[in-house]
Amino acid sequence: MKKIEILVYGKNPEILETVVRLINKNDAWHGEGTMEEEEVIEKCQHNAYDLLLLGGGIPPISENKVRVTLGKLKPDLKIVQHFGGGSGLLASEIKGALAGDESANFNITDNPFST
């Protein structure tokens, strides 16, 4: 059985490590993490991730760049905000995203004020 590939982008090294560890406790998932915006884009270009999980502390301009860039390069990649709160919420966010629950995701356009 193919594992669900999850990339985690966050700015707090301890939290990032914990989230990746929790993801990897699930036998059906494989997670890895990064704290660098450019590495997120590069990894997603060269790997087949099913989900990008965005942690806290990411500057809005970096999140926007990642969302817009990957929206163009990998339109099928699910991008979900992780709000913290422990392993139960994390699992719920991941399962919801994989099941197609778009409430955890939102789109950012190049210019949100354009008509």
C-alpha cells in the first residue's frame, strides 16, 4: 500500500519536529518537514506529495508565495493550514483534507483585490 506523502512547512523547529513525528506514527502516512519557503517549492517540484501542511509562524507573504506558486505548478496538491492542538486535531485535519474537505483549505490569488 502506497503511503500518503505529507510535507510540513513551519517556522518553529520543535513544533515542526513534533508534527513530523506524529505523522510518521501513522503507518499509512510518511511525513517530512522544512522551515524554508524555497525548499517547500523545490521539494514539491521534485516529489509527489499528497498534502502540504502549513504550520504556524509562516509570514503571510511566504505563505502566499508558496500557495500561488504551487497552485500553478501542482494544482492537485492539497494545502492545509495546521492550527496545532495535538495529535487528534492533526489527524482530523489530514483526514479531512485527504477526504476532500475544502473547509480546511483556502485559495489565495495573485491579486485578491482584482475583479
